[in-house]
Amino acid sequence: MLSDHAIAHIGQYALIKNGKNQVLVLENTELNACGLPGGRLEEGEHWMDSLMREVKEECNLDCTNPKPFGVHLVEEGEFIKYCVYFTVQPTFPLAVRVDNAKYRPRWISKKTVGTTRFYNDDTKKVVHDFLHA
């Protein structure tokens, strides 16, 4: 259980490429902004199990071979969120399924990353850097 004094949490996010050098993002249709599949590391959960669980829950994809790619901090008042990004290898064929009607899966490329609206500029930079690596 998180302490009443906790002022931070860790979010893990997956960078998933298809065979066309495009990255999977989830577009929030209510906010018209994109983010990456992933979520909060739960207390007592191994980081790799957490990341794979989140990707499975959000996109119905199985992935392997997570490798750290980047990290940034989001500060909201006294609250801090550590956003950790991992490259992962999806199991092919890719059959992305999102059960939450609020989100729409999209594949973005080097050409479209610049015009894609993200929740924040840090995530956009991570996706840009991953596509250009």
C-alpha cells in the first residue's frame, strides 16, 4: 500500500513498432491527444510484469524483450510522475484491439509525429527520437 506521504509514482510506457517503422499510440478521442500504451507500476509488481500487463490490457498485444529507452518527469504541484519508456518486441501478426471506446489506436510515422498532438511534449520527443533512432 502506498504511504499517505507518497508524492510520486512510476508510469511505464511501451514503444511498439510495426513492420512499416510506425509507432502505436492511443488517441484519447475526448481530449484529441495521444499517448503510449502503459500505466502505473503497482506496489509489489515486477516492472516487466507491469509493463506487459498494461500493454495486454490496453491493446490486447503480447510483447517481449523490453529495453529501457528514456525517462522524464512530470511535475504537477508537489506530485511527481516518473515516466519510463521501453522498447518492446510485439508478437506478430499485430492485432491491436482496444476495448475502451474512449481510445482509438493509431500508427504514426516519422512524417506524422510532428503533427500528432500528444498529452505532453516530452512524450512526443520520446516517440520522435524512437522513430529516428
